[in-house]
Amino acid sequence: MTSRERAEGTGGGIPGRGERAEGGAPERVERADTGGPEPTQRADGGAAGRAPVIERRLHPVTPLRRAWAPLAVLAGWAVHDPNGAQEQLARLTGTMLLLAIAVVVPAAGLYGFLSWWYTHYAVTDTELRIRTGLLFRRTAHIRLERVQAVDVSRPLLARVAGVAKLRIDVVGTDDKDELAFLSEREARALRAELLARAAGFAPETARTVGEAPAQVLLRVPPRELARSLVLTGATWGSLCAALIVPTLVWIFTDNPWTALVTALPLLGTAGASSVGRFVTEFDWTVSESPDGLRIDRGLLDRAHETVPPGRVQTVRIVEPLLWRWRGWVRVELDVAGSDNSVLVPVAPREVAEAVLARVLPGASVPPGLSPAPRRARWCVPVWWRGHRLAVTGPVFAARSGLLCRRLSLVPHAKVQSVRLTQGPWKRRWKLADVHVDTGADKTVTARLRDAGEAARLLAEQAERSRTGRRDAPPDRWMTAR
């Protein structure tokens, strides 16, 4: 049996899917119909006397990307049923195969062209509209004041073609809308316009204000990134497994070929994890702008992401064992409604804390963390020493881990609920766990606390959360440019 107490905060929640924003209008509306002419769209959503909305198409190379969809269906069928696919190919003569290619390739090209031709987007005074579909039309209405991030990504082939992909992150939705592809210049101009509108600029000004200036806070040198990957425990663990497991297989089977077949996937996994992270986090740059913190990264695929101001729910400082003698840490984020998870891949602690102060203004890493009571060793031997806690004016801070330390910082204003759990064995030793739930559907836990301390923390944290939300500034974009 587990006794469980729960103290819920009131108000201040993150608007969910289906909630209505201010004024009672929905954040996002989708409409589907079966074709037919549409009324002329206007800048104010249809009011007479206004200039019509100018709808634009995506870049002309987009059909090449979308033409792969029918071919991907055939490839998926072949992978799902390889025997059947092989039998069907064996029945085809050379002439029939050429005829099949002559039909499939133009059909794929026609599909890509039509999907591009019937895709439009337009920016009105109040929203971004994305209209797609030939037979079944879908129109997404994205309210500009609800936009929280606009990211630009450029995969390798897109960089060669000079195009980019735009992804729009909206408050209260799990999925990002996407415009792929636009020319690089058009993507950056549209991103600047959308962020300016989200910051409160008038439509006429937003189109000409341009991209907000940015100041570089941090740039991770490639050499330092490579060294950090070498000193990562996961890399060494994969390498050890790639050496030990094949050796044991060779000893027990006395077959070197079996050992080699076993070693290759393990070596590939070890190399792919390290090389993949290096390629993804190459030239990592963090800049500060009125739009929030900007992150530019990538060796082959370049990505330009934004950490929205005021939307960060939790910050984690990760300190692997082998990094400590170098004084390095990794900073991770939980952002409501966003996939952003890494702020700093590796940096000296003082530099990382300076960047953290820009994400959580007024907050800092607590200088002292209180350890768990010594009797906690009867619940969690040895590892109990890694659990520590500190509560300051701005944040709730909980640390876990003994070899790889993880310190989680949660602003009081971002706490949605507080829970206390206590199992029978912990009741025996008068211990309890305190769980803090955030708006990013994540939980930070202070484990192995004294039961009396945990009960007081439960009540005090619920009050801190209510007052923190009441006194916190609104989650709005900055307007100084």
C-alpha cells in the first residue's frame, strides 16, 4: 500500500489543445471539405473593403521531395513482404518492368507536382494560414499571438538546393506545422515577420522590421565537443561491450566468424552514437536576442532553433563523472510544447551558469544542497548519497545520481502540482519522496527526505507555486529590436 498526498496549485496552467485563447477565439482551427471553389480570402478574414490576402506557394523544388511518397509506399511494401515482392519481380519481363517504371515515375512526379500546386500559405493581420489538399482540403489557422517559436532547418540536400524548412511551434499544440521548402531568404524573412508579429508589432512594421539582432553568448569549439564525447561513459561502455562480448562469444563457440559478426553491430553502435552526436552538435552556438535564445547547430544538416522566453519549465545541469576533472557540464531544458531539450552540449560550469541565468532570470545554482538523512541508506544503499535538495526564492532544486549528477531547477511559477509519496519501507524509516510536476508533463523528484520535512515542503511548495504564478511576468515575447 502506498499512501499519497497531493496539493494542487490553482491557475497558471499551460493552455492545452482545444482551449480557447483570449477573446474566446480558438487558437487553431482546421477545416476539411471535398473540393469546390473557395471564397476569396481577405486580409481581415473576409471583411469587405480590405485588400485580398496574397497566397504564396512553396519553393519549386518541393515536388521533388513530395514525389518520393508513392515510391516510399512501394519500398515499404517490399520491406514488409520481401518474398512476395521478389515473386512479383520474378514474374515481370524486361519489357513489363520498363513499362512499370514508365508509369510509376511519372505518377510519382505528378503526385509531387499536384501536392505542391495545391499548397498555399498566407500571412494575414491575425493569423498564418496553410492550405493543402486536392480532393480533401485542410486549412490550418495559426494565430500569430500564440506563436512561441519558429525554427529554420536546412538538411544537407536542402542546403545544396538553397532551400530551408520552416517549423512553427504554437502554444497548446503538440505537433509543429511545417513549411517545406522555402528559399533560404524567404524562410528567414517569413520567420522574422512571424516573430515580430508574435512580439506585438503592427502588420506593416513586422514586414519591414527584419530579424532581431543577436549577441553570441556561447560557441562550443569542435575540439572540445570531441573531447567531451571521448570522456562520456556511454561511449566507453559501448566500446567495452564491443570488446568483451565478441571475446566471450569466441571463447564459447570457438568460431572467429561468429565473434566478428557479433562485434560489428556493437562497434557500429558505439561509433554511431558518438559520431552522430558530433555531427548534430557541431558548431553549437547560443545567441541572445529579443526573440529568445537562438541555437544554431549541425555539420551536415544545419538547424536554427529558438528557446521561447518564459516557456522553459525545467533546467537540468548534467555532470558526468569523467567531465568533473575538466569542470564541464551539460545543460538540458524542458520547454512546454517544444522538442528543444539541449541548451549547452558541453561548457565550463561558470559559462553554463551564465547562460542559465539568461534562461531563468534571477535564478542561480544553489551553493549548498542538503543531503538525505543517513538512515536513507537502508532504503537505497550507497546511491542515497547522490540525492540532495535545496529550495531558494526563485527555484526548487533537486539533485540525483552519484556517478553522473543531474541537478534539476524548477521555477516556482512553473510548478503545476506537488505530490508526496511514501511506501511501507520508507514509512518504517520515516522517509518520503516529494514530486514536483511541471507544465512540460515532466516531474522532478526530491527523494529520501525526512517525513516531517517532506510534509512541510509539500505545503510550502504549493504556496510558493501560487504566489510565484501570481507575481510572474506574462510569457510574452520581448519587443525591443
